[in-house]
Amino acid sequence: MKAPSDAKKYLLGLQTWQLKHLAINTGISTGTNKAATVNNILRIFPNDSPSLGQNDWKSGVYKSVDMGVKNLAYCVLQPSSHDILRKKRGSKAAFTILDWKRLDVLNEAIRNDELSTDMNDNDKTTSLFTPAGLAPIATRLAEKLVKHTSPSHILIERQRFRSGRGAAVQEWTLRVNTLEAMLWASIETMRVGSDDEKTFPETVEMSPSKIAAYWNSKIGAGENGLLIAETTGEEIVPRVKIKSVKNADEETKRGMEKSEKISLVRSWFQNGELDVVDHLRPLVDAFMMLSRAKKSDGDMVITKKDDLADCVVQGVTFGLWMRYRNALNQLLSKV
């Protein structure tokens, strides 16, 4: 990028709807005015230098976590353009899933006898949600996220404080928020104690509202696929209001339903835009089943698909944000 004043001057010359388009597609927050939004955009390039090299987004490995105590799900995604398997298979996929799981953190802790054997099941469950009960769970989970598959980024879903905009804070919400905070603290402790902080995975807070804003704007314009042409130059800043920008105010204010995310992931698999490594194919087959009826032939059955879909949509969205930021970097380097 050239001098920050040049980039800032260019961005300030854009219209408000163009800046909002950039914000939605790079996963940043819009400010209260144009100057604030421009500053937020420039902040993704720390120290007045690009945060991404020309092709760095393609070499990332994203570990995406959908938070939960009973239903925590995570996946490991990699842009397929960097994956040598894509060339061997001739795949057209935009991303490849390297790992994909759903964990019952609550029952796993009980099965591992991390709590006193003198307790009954109700006492064990209650004790699990104390700081002393959640600390070893968060520590073990942090180690798994950091060390397994060597991710470049760990994406953690930001938890809400209230449900349905109600005044009351539900007890279960507090429990998940406590685990979320402990997980962040555990990963940060590992970062500080690592031999090389520069190679340590970057931890990213993923806002469900920003993810919803991105996909609602795309779906509203009929663009729910992943095979978007490489965006370079001024193509990332539309000169004429396109449908997704015109409807942005209405589309980006609502969230995404669970069924929408499941349908989105299914469409990516059906269109070949999302691929998996071989050992995950039975899981994909089970995910694609429309009926919850158990099969008699021994096929895998998934009874709860929304958490698995959430972590995939979250990881894919971050990858697309990174690609867009890379294109923005190229644009600003020419102004």
C-alpha cells in the first residue's frame, strides 16, 4: 500500500453505500460516519502496511469453532487453490474441509471422570459449570485447537449476551460465555508461552451478525456460491448500485436461520464448490440426507446439523473476507 494518506483520501472520496459494501465484504464494522468507517477499513492493514501478501489468503488454514457446551462444533478449512489434492482430483472446489466434528463437552468431561466420582449426575453437571470445572475443559480444548492441524487462524464464534433481545440473561448463556472467555484466555496464555509468537495461530472473533450481513446481501442478489472470480482492481468497488447493495439496509439487519445455513452448505457440496478429504465423506453423506430417519444399512446418521453447518459457514466467510481484503490491498496500492 502507498502512503496511508493516499489510501485514506481515495476511500473518503467514495460514497457511503460504497464504503458499506466494502465493510460487509471485508467483515469490518461500519462507523457512525464516513471517516470512522474509513479508519476501520484501514485498520485491517496494521502499521500502515498490508496485512496480506498477494497470495497469502490461499495459504491459510482456518480452524472455525461454533461455541457450545453440549454442542460445540469445529471444522478445519483450507482454500483449495493452495491444496495439491485439488490439482490431482481436478476439483473445482473453492475450499477443502480437512476436519469436521461436533463435540459434547459436557458428557465428555463426565466420561473422563474429571469430576468427583462421589457425585451423582445432577451434582456433576452443576459442578462442571463452576470456574474450577470449566478451566480444565477450556485448557484441553485450547490445546486441541492450537496444536492439531497447525492452523493459521482460529475463528471463535462470538457469543450473544441475551436471547431474543430479552432483558433477562439466561443461565445457559452465561455458561457458554464463561467457557468462551476461558478458551480465549487459555489460547492467549499458550501464545505468550510459545517459542515463536509470530508463527502462533491468530485468534479471530467472528460476529454472527457480520456473517449474516455478508450472506444476506449475497443471497439477496442471487450470489450464494463460492466460485466468485478473483476480484482485483476497481471491481471490488461497484460504481453503480447493484441489487445486493440496494437491499443491504434491509437484508443485513436480520440474522440467518439455522435452516438457511444448512441449505447453504448443502448447495456448496451439491455444486462441487466445497470439498472434503476422503475420511470425511461418510459425514458429508449423512449431512446431505434430508430425512432424520435412521438407516438400516449402517450409514452414519446426524441428528443435529445446524452446529456443523455453522462452523463451516463461519470458516468459509472468513476465507472470503480474507480474499476480499487481499483484493482491497491491491486496489489501494495503485491509488
